[in-house]
Amino acid sequence: METSDQAIELAEIGADAVAAIAGLHAACFDTPWPADDLHALFKANPLWALGAADCAWRTGRELQGAVIVRHVLDEAEILTLGVRPRCRRRGIARALIRAMQERLRGQGGGRLFLDVAADNSPARALYDDLGFRLLDVRKGYYGRPGGRSADAHVLSWEAADII
Ligand SMILES: CC(C)(COP(=O)(O)OP(=O)(O)OC[C@H]1O[C@@H](n2cnc3c(N)ncnc32)[C@H](O)[C@@H]1OP(=O)(O)O)[C@@H](O)C(=O)NCCC(=O)NCCS
């Protein structure tokens, strides 16, 4: 699959890619997501999952970015999105989310939503850019070192929205 507006290759990923996804996750987030837990997630849920660049998990090279979405009827929740630090600001995340938006449109409509930390400026800017709207604020939802916390922003995008 190649997105319409950028030369970034995206491909479906599944339970056979959990080791590569766990490695990518470790490069993107402080909290690990073990491959076994990812495997169970793939087995137990209806997921759309896309990886970016080179079909890396098949050739032993690194997965550069990925998104995993759980969908039920016309509701789709972004469970995780990450792009390897050295691959950022090349439009990979935008391509991954746009592909999910196009998928929802392709099935006749629906809503894409997620939680993101209010202080995650790159991700907030990305979702603003892609037409997501603030639905709710969960006060102090994310724990931070030193007993601090950050609010969660619940964001939503409707397939009928213009982006
Ligand atoms: C957030 C994240 C996925 C963005 O990935 P990316 O591939 O670098 O994003 P893109 O290159 O597609 O950026 C698209 C737009 O998002 C916004 N954006 C992305 N990173 C940004 C940053 N560091 N600062 C400001 N805006 C940013 C910009 O509007 C950007 O468009 P532009 O480059 O034309 O200005 C990446 O920084 C990441 O993996 N972070 C750690 C994990 C994480 O926070 N995941 C999201 C959890 S909900």
C-alpha cells in the first residue's frame, strides 16, 4: 500500500510482527509492551494494524512506525501509534493515521478516537492537523515521575468530517 500523497510504504502487520512492534514500542514509550501481551491482543481483538516502511519485520530490519486500531462496527480506537525517533517528522504518523481514516470512510463512515496525554505536544499537534476534535478531558489520568500527573485528552474524528 502506498498513501496517495506521500511516498511512504505502509503494510498490514499482524501477530507475526509482535517482536518488531514490541521493539518499536520500547523505542517510543517509557513503558514496555511485551511481545506476549501484544500477541494476546492480536488474538483477542478485531484489529487494524499498519506498519511503515520496508516491510521491515519480514526482512529482519527495523519497523519504523506503526499504528494499531481496535474496531467494532463503526467505532475505531487507536490503541497505539509510534514512530522510531530517528524517523520522525517525515510524515510517517500522518500517513498511518490517514490510512485509518480512509479505511473508515471506505466502510461507509464511523468514528476514530483515542486518549493522548495533554502534554504530548507532538501527538496533539499531529491529531489537530488531521482534524481530530477534543471530546473530553480526564483530569490527572496519566501518572508522571515525582508524583505528578497529566490530563488525558479524549480526541475524536468522524469520517464525515472534512480534513
Ligand atoms: C507523535 C509521533 C507519532 C509523530 O510521528 P511523526 O512521524 O514524527 O509525525 P509526522 O512526521 O507524520 O508529523 C505530522 C504532523 O504532526 C505534527 N508534529 C509531529 N511531530 C511534531 C513535533 N515534534 N512538534 C510539533 N508538531 C509535530 C506536525 O503538524 C507535523 O506536520 P509537519 O511536519 O508538516 O509540521 C511521534 O513523535 C512519536 O512516536 N512519539 C512518541 C509516541 C507517541 O507519543 N505516540 C502518540 C501517542 S497517542
